[in-house]
Amino acid sequence: MIKATNLELNFSGKQIFKDLSFFIKKGENVCISGPSGKGKSTILKMLMAYVIPNEGSIKVNQLLVNPENIKTIRNKIIWIPQNINLPVNNGLELMELLNLTNQRNRVEELLHELGLESSFLNQDFAQISGGQKQRVIIAICLSIEKDIILMDEPTSSLDEDAINKLISCVSKLKNKTIVSASHHLGWMESTDKIIEL
Amino acid sequence: MNSTADISYWELASGLLLFIIPISLFYIYKIWIIKDVLIGLVRMLIQLSMVALYLEWIFELNNAWLNSLWVLVMIFVGVFTTIRRVSLNWRMFVLPLLVASITSVLIVDLFFLGWVLKLDYFFDARYFIPITGMVLGNALNHNIVGLSTYFKGLSEKSELYIFLLSNTGNKKLALNPFITDAIKQALNPMIAFMSVIGLISLPGMMTGQILGGSPPSTAIKYQIMIMIAIFVGCTINLFLSILFSNRFIFDAYSNLKANILKKK
């Protein structure tokens, strides 16, 4: 499903990693873990070709990550970043921005699983907590119908109760391949496999 | 109507005495922009004197090729000024900005000179040069603000671009917030200006025409048309500058190239 072979990345003359290889099966839930600065988030961005490795190759669904295939590959991937500044005031506006207005029911369902009422979709991001905003964004992104979900530090703004709800919600997603970057112990334990950097 | 009262060179020179007031204020309050102001003033005097001499000659000849060449020079100067002020990479942006400027000038001039004024001689220097100049002069300001907002937005908010491109799978949707921001920042001052025109400001063209002996009704009709031409010209120029530039600023992965802005 996702196959990385001998990846090497150098940034500003410094080697971030070398000879990194891993394989992620379809439907697997995998966590990339390691100390800050080791390139966890960078690997997620490499899977979508927003960062290009100096050496090595990546295949997603048998397709080599290259300019010819990148559109097809990105069309299979959901990207959930941490703490992003959005040019919208609330969840409904975000759905409009992502062209997801027809997914309202699914988003509300996911919001409930994450412990929030549907009304949070209307609430101004400036008036709710960072954790609540993050859950609204996660619910909206998870409603996108794609096979692979990449999550960067999904637990970063959440309390333990919200993290447990997110773990439970993610475990219910069927036939989705999930790759996350995190060093949260509970989150790591909930995944099928850990890639340690 | 009487013709415009001329200003003698002595009177013009004495007008410069007014500059003593702002220069004194800058000096008293230690606002050290005096050198910049004086350089700007001297440049304005030299440039306008040269243009006056040149325009007198160009108006006399009134040759279509020469007039078009003059307009092309104005377009080039506008494009190079924009690139320098926004700190863009010359090689990447000269072509898209030139094509955008030429296209917007063509559309506005064809409409204004050909359709509205129905000039027998389309390239008549009396109309072709000042009207194109007004559109280009305004487009310069708006392009600097708009393109600066757009490219700095894309450079500084790359996370947002990645988020939108990945989750929508559509580059047009991913770029939309950046384009919206650029257009709003660039055009907001003009929208505000249009909404108070005649109330708290009497624009230069209208004032000039009235001073030149035209009846106010004619001056106002010209002013309305020129405001429309400026707004439409600036909007087309900025939109096309962004859309044409988009063909050059992304790599094969649709990632923003690292060298679009020059390092300061």
C-alpha cells in the first residue's frame, strides 16, 4: 500500500534521516514516532510529495510518487495538520472551503463520536477552545471520502478524554489506511504498528 | 469657456516654497525622510520636464507607431517597477506581468477609445497616451499591493495551501483564498475612493478638464468613464498577473518554487 525505500533527507546541510525504509499495508493504522526534529511530520509530507527526499523512493498504491502520479496519489489522501491557521470563522465555512457541504450528516456523526454537539459547526473558531477547534477540523477532514488518512500530531491540542474519543472514532473507520506522526503514548499504543525514528 | 491660465516658471518655482512647511515639520519632529522627499521631488521635476518636452513632440507628430511605442515603454516601466517593489524574481515574472498589462490595456483602450469615444484615429496621442497612462498608473499601485499579498501569502502560509490542495484535490480551490485576499487588499482602497468620489475628493482628471475649459458636465462624464476604465483595467491586470504567474511559480509537483521572492 505505502512502500518507502532507502529515504534520505538533508536540510540546510544537516542530515535528518538516512536509509529509512518502511511498508504500510492497506487498512493498517501506523504511527511514526520519535523526538522532535527527527522528521516525523516531514515524512508525512513526503508521502504527498510536498517534501522531496534527496535519495530513495516512495510508492503509494503501487504508484511511484513522481510528477506524473502525484495528482492521483493526492486524490487518495486526507491531510490533517496540527494547529493550522484557516481563513474561515467556523466549521461550516471550512466545509464550504473544502467543497464538502453535502457531507453535513457525516460530519455531524463524526463530531458526536469526538464528543461535540452539531452546533459546534456554527461556532466561531475564536470563541471555542483549541481542542474543540481541532476536533471540528478533524471531523470535517475525516468526512472526505479517501482511502489514506495522514494525521500530524492529532493529539496535540486535546485532553485525555478527547484523545480517547478520537482513538475510538479512528478505530471505527473501515478500510482506511492511517498514518500519524505522534509521540503520545496512548495514541501510539492504539495503533497497529510504530515506526520509530 | 476661457483657456487655462498659464503658470510662469517663476510662479512654479515659488510654488516649491510650500515644501518648506513639511520639510520643517520633518526636521522639528526628527522624522528623517527629508532626503527621500527631496530626491523624490527632484526626480519628479526632472521626469515631468522630460515628459513635457517629449509629449509635446509626440503630440505634434501623432504617429500611431510612436504612440504605441510610448505606451509600451510605460507598460515596461510599470512591470519592472512592480517586480522590483514586490521583490519578485525577474526572470520568472517579466513575461506573465507584461502579457497581463498588455491584455488589460488592449481591452480597456478598445472599449474606451474605440467603443465609447468612437475616435476616428484610435491612436490619437491626446487620448491614447493619457488614458492608457491613467489605467497603467493605477494598475501599478494595485498590482504592487495585490501581488505582494498573494506571493507573500503563498510563501508564508504554505501549510494552508498544502491543506487545501490535499483535501480538495483541486489547485484552483487551494489557491482561491490567496487570490481572494490579494484582490480584496488591492481593490479595497479604490472601492472606498469610488464611494466618496465627488463628496470628499475631486479627482485629478475632472479637475484638470474643468481647469482646461471643459464644461463640468463633460468633465464628469469623462471622470465616470475613466473611473470605470481604471477599475476594470486594474482588476483585469491583477487577475491576469496572478493567473499567468501561476503557470511559472509551481514545480512539477504543484509545490511553490523556493525562488519566487528575491532574498532581501
